[in-house]
Amino acid sequence: MHDGNSIWSGKEATLSDKSARQEFGLTQQEIVAAIRTGKLQFREGNMHGITWFRLLRHEVEALVSETGGQDHLRKKKLQKELADINKETRKLKTRLAAIERRRG
């Protein structure tokens, strides 16, 4: 049996409202509307006076699938995966260049 907090603490179980907008193409108005209708649970985060919503990834994915269709969700997930791979590739190239410079 899971307690109510366990779904919030899993690896990559949550994302911010900003990440949801970037990753899934949602608008802030769509996120707020989904929160108001109970489709999205949220926790409020605050750092340096800036407040944001922490959302459950599986609920955001369900919302995107419902509004844009399953193909839209799959496309957004693949775009995110490609962006992550490209980011990692850039990091590795930078690291390799630094190693090559040290090697002489």
C-alpha cells in the first residue's frame, strides 16, 4: 500500500508547471484550468520568492493525451528524449575535448 506522499517522491514522478509547458506544449491557462477541474494535483513550490506548481507527470501525460491525442503525447515524449540525448552528447563532447587537451 502506498501512502499519499509516495507518488510525489519517485524519480521523475513530478515536474514543474514550467517544464510541463516546455515539454508538452501546454499553456499556463490549460494547467490552471486542469487544476481547478481536479484533473491535475499540485504542490506549491517556492524559491527566492518565486512560486511554481509541482505536478504529477502521469497526470500531465494523461491530460496531454486527452487533449491532443495519444500520438501527440508520443511525439512530445520522443522530442523530449531526443533533446535529452543531444544535451548528453554535448556534455560528453565537451568532456572529451577537455581530456584531449590534458593529454597534450
